[in-house]
Amino acid sequence: MCLYRCGLVALSMASQEYTKPVSVTQLLAEARVRGFTQHGEVYSVDFMGTLAAEYLPDHRPDVLVDLQTCPDTLTHALAHGAMVLIPYDSDFNHAPCLKRGHKAHWALLVGLISSRQGYYVLARHGKSRHLACWPLRDLIESNGNLEEEGTARHAGGYVIPKGGVGGQRGLRGRALALHPYV
């Protein structure tokens, strides 16, 4: 089993919230057919949006861009009932960190908390059964730090979008909001 299926796992988790659940196996098969992946990795928010449009018919996928300069798009989506798939660098405890994309991971954001210290997001991901609570600024900084896939992953024949992980169709500064149709 591939260790790098986190994006497909996060999308499968999103499907279980409101729509007919879709398995990681189904998503992996479709992603391979479309040329989005070889081993389960998904290094493009656009690729994830295409899969979401196909398998989450009760949601409207919306690619969020320029998160570092306009984080309000993410907070607005969460505050209005959307779930958000977001790539970030994952530390040893799966919290956001800054490793230039070498530990790229996907999380499903399911909630937003406002406090005097700023916003916090409630996140789920495939490496823990527990809900995580992270400072939004840390997550956005981690997302903006996604520059490259790392030598170990690059050597493994992974599908990297044109322009790379940090490019226009990649991961850096981008997320995917899943707005429920009312």
C-alpha cells in the first residue's frame, strides 16, 4: 500500500460527510485513468478539483488561490459551510511545518474557530482518528512553503503537474473549497 494517498483519503473523508461515500480505491483507480497519479500522490489542487466534481455531486468545488495574500477566501468558505481540502507540510505530529514541500500532506478542514489570538481550523487527515486544531496562520504559512516534492518522492516516478509543486497548477498557495449545494 502506498503511503502517499493522503489527498485521496481526505477526499474520501469529505464524501462521507454529505454525499454517497466513495472509497480511496475508487478514487485511486479514477486518478490513475486520468493520469493524475501513479502511486496515489496528488500534487495538484486542480486534479483534486476534477475528482471532487466527479465524485461529490452534492458539492461545488472551488479552487482557492493566493491564500497567503488573501486568507479571507478560506475563512469565508469555512464560515459558510464549506469543507476545504488543503495541502501543507506535515511535521512528525502531523501539524503544519515548513519543509519546502518535502513532507507534503493533505488535510480536510471542517470547522473554524475565532479567538482573540486569531483563527483556528479544525482539521481531519488520514493519519489520525482525532480532530486536529491548528492556528490558521501556521497552516497558511505551511501551504505557502510548498516549493518542491523532495528528492525521495521525485525519484519514485510520481506525477508532478506542469510547473511543479509550487507552480500555477500545483499546491502552493492553493486549496479546494467544497461548497454544499443547498
